[in-house]
Amino acid sequence: MNNETHKILPAFEDKNIPIVFATDIKFIPYLGVAIKSLISNSSSDNNYDIVILCNDINELRQEQIRSMKRKNISIRFYNISELLNDYKNNLYLRANYSNAIYYRFFIPQLFVKYNKIIYLDSDLIINCDIAEVYNINLNNAFIGAVKDLPRLRQGDYYNNFITEKIGIDCNKYFNSGVLLFNLEKLDKEKFFNTCINILNILKEPFFPDQDVFNYIFKNSVLYLDNKYNVSWNCIHFWKDSKKTLPPETYNKYVENLKHPKIFHYAGEYKPWKQPELLYSEYFWQYARQTSFYEEIIYLNTKIIPNTRNIIRNAVYRHKIYAQYLKCRILKFLTFGDVKQHYSEKTSKLKKQVRDYRNTLKI
């Protein structure tokens, strides 16, 4: 694990803003939207060094993401599987979590050539220049993070675990979806093992990676303004937040909802599954600008099969149109039964082309 092959070098010599994501292949479309939002709000004065930690993403999917790179935007994938293999049996998973939540444990040892680095979850939207977060002065703190507002609610079900197992007051518990690592302060080579040891101590944490980080950094965290990690679960999942959150905290939260720097779709509800919910528009305004737009709609549409097929045609329209042109040409170059075959196939494909064109006009 100390091998130099596991060290990632900065993509740019000057004004390098490093950002790390961790994901699996199922989350690629949503990661694509997050990266699109980051790029849309980037500055030509900075260079953005995006690294995606993964272990099961094929080359085609990687290229879909890399196609968004620019002169000052580097996008790289790093396969974490070799580092992860020895620890798979030690990683506690629950609910819908995958091993990807633990990839951030490797950040310090992978990025030894960096002084600071930003970690971002993939289910969020960046509405500011992410360099704004990077340039925050951490002073002597090991990490910068935003307090997890649901844990500030009176009578929250998780309070006892936080105070008894993690050993902190609930008003000090932070969310791990947006993190600013002070890599100069961390013991880079021992950090991963420390995380695994704490995971074993906690045994069955409810938010595994987040609980581990709160345990490790409980005495050395700089709390960032809530505007850098505005979570919608306080209004959609925890609907009693107005009554259970401290008034000052709730009022500040509501104000940040209007102009969030980073909007985090944390929790069970997601804008691609519940697009009718308030503030899902932050996600969809960027999703429409990506090549994943139709795919996201297709993957999350629960409607009658015929309509689902129409949307599928829109997703795979380039392939369908190529087949249509090919069959149309062969219809005029062949005879007899073969000609009839291509004639029927041309008619079928023509309908699919017409369907997806009508779909995209909606």
C-alpha cells in the first residue's frame, strides 16, 4: 500500500484545485450532472483537477464523463480495487450503501503530493466556483465540514449513538458529503488503518463512513457555513424540522435554500426519483445539459411499457437512426424476400425514429 504506483500527482502545476468523487457504475449519470454543475460554475482563472475513485466502471462509461474535460478541467478515474481487496470483509454495509462510501478512506495516502483536497458526494449540485471552498483557511484543523442539520433536531433517534458511541455532542456532528481535507496535517500512511480500526470499534454504525470521520475528527474540525452543504432532507424527509431545529439554525437553513452554494440531495429522496419535490430544479437545470439526460429519465420512469419504450428510443436514438439508414439503403439494393425483410425493418425503425423525435420535442 506504500507503493509509489498508488500516488496520484497533480494534473496542473499552477492554480490546481483538486476535487475527488467516489462512485460506482450505477451512479455515473448523477455523477455526470454533478460534474457538469461544477464545470458550469468554474473560473478560467483556475485549473480543476477532478479525480473519480471507482472499481467497476468500464471504459465506455468513463469516456462519457471524460468527454466533459476542458483546457483547465482535468478528469481522471482511479481504480481502487487493488487497494480495497484486502479489506472487503472488514467493510460494514447496510441499507443501500455500497463499498464506494469507503473509497474516501484512501484519500490521504493516494494524494500525498497535495496539501489540501475537496471531497464531494455525487448526489449534489455545485452552484458556486468550487475554488471558493478550496480557498477556505483551515488553520490547524484536520478537516472542514458542514454540520449535519437533522442531527440537531430535538429528540432525533440517532442522538444516543452520537453521544455514547462517537463521543460528541449532536451539535458537533457533521455531514461527510462535502469535506475539505487538510492533508498536510494528516498521517497519510496510517489514516486508512485508523479508519478501519474505528469502524470495528463502532461495529454497526448507521452512517458508516460519516460516523468514522466524526469519531476521528471530533476534536479537529472547522465547521463550514451551511450554504456549502444545503441538504433538502430537512424539508422533505424531516418535515417537522421547523419545530425541532433551533429557530436560528432553521431560519439560516431556509435562507440558504434560496441561494445554496452547494445543494446536497442527501437521504432517501432524490430529484431523479421525485422530480416534483421543491428544489429538484437545481438538479434538472444541469441534467438537461448533459448526455445523460434522457437516460436519467428512462432509468427512473415508472410508466406503461409502451411509453417506456418510446423514452428508451430517445436514449438510444443515435444507434436506432444508424440502423434505420442502413436498412433504408439495403431496401433499395436487394430483391425478393430480402428486400421485403429490409422494407419491414425500415418501417419499424422509422416509427421508432418518429417516436423519439416527438419525445424530444416535449
